[in-house]
Amino acid sequence: MTTTDTSSRRDANAPLVGIALVILGVSLGAVNGAIFKALTPLLPEVMVTFGRYVVYLAIMLPVALWRRGTLVFWPPRPGLQIARGVIQCLGTLAFVAAAVGMPVADAIALLYVYPFLVTALAPFALAEKVPRIAWAGVAGGFLGVLIIMKPGFDGVNVYALWAVLCGCCVAVQLVISRKLALVSGVITTSTFGALVGTIVLGLLAPFFWQEVSLQAVLLLLILGGVTALNQSVLLAAFARAEASTLAPFGYFEIVAAVIVGFLWFGDFPDAVAWTGIAIIIVSGLLVARSQATARSLIGRRRGRPV
């Protein structure tokens, strides 16, 4: 077999490898959610989030300095970088607050309001055209979120509101990340975001400080390591296949969260939650598919291969 044949085979398999890596990456994200929930009885939410950022930064900073040098401390568009880091920090804190009082799968399902928010924001924040069929997916996604939240006359579950706030933060963070992608590398942006989060939470942590048990330290170390691995795997996935190919498989995180939540905490979504989860997944797939089709049509009109 020639070198060319080997290279062609690798290129042909790249999307499959990318899909496998996305499934692994989002599964690690579900494990992260479970670790957050396991930590909430041991430490205040601010300390849990602060510990996660400290460990993640300790892992990422040497890599970033090796790859990017001191640029990591002075990234392009510093104002946007800081805003992204603060919003990411708030989103993580909101998810930890949500995990205190609801199953991991429900919290992660509500977190997935973010693809619909990004789609809704795209025409205004990114000047991107959204296909009409995608708006149906957006409406369906919000319906699924409402079903899981179960609003009623006795009020809305405050933990569900925290999960939705996390999804809103992720959506804004992704919009900012798209803008930064034109001027800043992923490693620089990710590490600087971890640095901002560590500083912000470091200012808050003394007001919530309590003794940290050995169990909590071990869980925080695992959490930081899983976070770094999760980010690295997802980066590797998107380096091997287009986002439109990989996006539908991101919803496997909800399935993984159901499995992890059941095995770790004995949590299992009820029939109403399953209905909402199903609507969110179907709606998300509709949005992803419609946007991929739109990009394909634009490519053909411009005479580019797709």
C-alpha cells in the first residue's frame, strides 16, 4: 500500500474518528456533571467552581505557555476575552447550583437550551442567516425545556432556573467564542478563560471558605483532569470533521448523563422529563440538519465543493 493510499484512507476515516471523539467528549462532560453533584454536599458552590478552575488552569497553563508563550496572558481582543471568561464562570457556577437539587440528566437537558439560543442570536450577533425550518426547531427546543421545568401554579423549580441560566451563559459564551475564533487560538482563549474564572472566583472564595476534606480534594482533582481531557478530546474531534457533521452527536451527552446519573446517584428521569428530553433532542437535530443543508446550498451556489 502506498503512502497516498494510506493518507486517503485516513482522510476517509477522519469523520468517523471525529464522531467517536465527540461521543467520548460529551460523555466526559456528563461525568463532569456527576462530579459537580457529588461535590455539592461537601463544599459550597463557589468553592466547588473555584476548585475546578484552579485544577483546570494548573493543567492547561503549562500547555498554553509551551504552545503560545506569554501571548496567553495578553490575548487579542482582551475585553471580549474577559467577558467570555466571566460569563463562562457564571455558567459553571449556575450549573453547580442546579446540580444541588435536580438529577444530572435533567440539568444537562435544560443546559441544552443553548443551541437554540445561539441559533436565535445568530442573525443579530453574528449576521448569520437562519433557515426557516431551524426556527421550528428553536420553538420545539424551548417547548422541551418548559416541559422539563414543569412550570405550574406552585412556582417554578429554582434549580431548573439555574440550569437554564447556565444554558444562556453557554450560548453567549459560544457567540463570543465565534467572534474570537477569527483572532485568537483555541488554546489561548480556553486558558485565558480559565485564568479569568480563577481570579473572579478567587475573590469570592474567602467569603464561602470552609475546611476541605480529602474526599473533596480528590474529587476536585478528578474534576479538573476530566475537564481538561474533555476539552482536548472535543478539540481533536472538531479538527477531524466539520461542525455540521458532529453537532447532532453532541446530544449524546444527555443520554450519557442519564446513564451516569442512574449508576452514581440512582436518578432516573420521569415520563414527563423523558418527553421534554426527546423533544429537545429531535428539535436540536432539526436545527443542526437545517443549518448543514443551508451551508451546503450556499457552497454549491458559490461553486465550491461540499
